[in-house]
Amino acid sequence: MPTTTTPHTATTAAEAVLAALGSAPASAAEAARAAGIGRSTATKVLAALAAGGQVERTPGGRDGARRLADRWSLPEAPENPDRAAGDGGESKGSTSAAPRLGKGELAAMVAAFLRDHPGEHSPSALSKALGGRSAGAVGNALGRLVATGQATLTSDRPRMYRATAG
């Protein structure tokens, strides 16, 4: 007589993960334990749910040299329910809460920040200070500001920038 087992389908795993996140944000390992599935399965399900906008990922950061686990949560209800998704000029599939900027706007924001905050700044520090803009995009904007003479590269490793005097 064949043995029958009930396999976890993607739908039931996703439902279990969503139920686990219903009470509080959790790491992938915590969500897996609460959902009764494997950690690798939970990680894959969370990535798929994030791509669909059903969950949000908050990077874990670091505690010294130790990397902290990412936290996953259900998205918060929109503050303005009358606005349809995408009305804020965001690109399709964008997970960023910040609206999409026009040509040259990020460089202008970076230049203004450098002027208003004397000293050296890294692209990642600037990206955080500008509300979570992409560090890569901020780095590209800094490169353009160096080329136009509005900023100076003060250190190559790690890359550090400051506003040009004058």
C-alpha cells in the first residue's frame, strides 16, 4: 500500500508565511518556524511575496562585523486610500516609497546635501540621508558632480566626497 503525504504547495506555504507575519515582523527563520516549513522554503516564499508587494523587507544591517537578519512584515495600509497605486510617478514594480525623480533631480539633491553638510560623505551615507535613494544612483550623481566641479572625490577607498569650496 503506497504511503500518502500531504506536500506543502507554494500556495499553502505562502499562506502559512503570511499568517506568521500577521502578528509581528519576523526574520525568515522565525517565519519558517511559525509556519512549520523549512527556512530555505520560507526565504523563497518571502522573496516571491515581496516581488508581488504582499510583504516588505527591512534590511537587517550590521552589529559590528556580524550581519543581522532581514526583517519581513506585512505592508502598512496606505495613508491616502484615494490614490491609486502608481500615481506617485513610481516605476512599475518599484518597492521604494520615494517617488521617481526627473532628470538631474537626484544630482541636485546630492549637491544641496553636500553644501548644507560640510565634511566627507560616502555614497551609502548620502543615500540614507536622502531617504533611501539607491546608493548606486547616488554614486553616479556624485561622479557627475565631480565632473562638473561641484564636488570633490577626497578618498578613493572608501569613496568619500565633499562639496567643492567656493
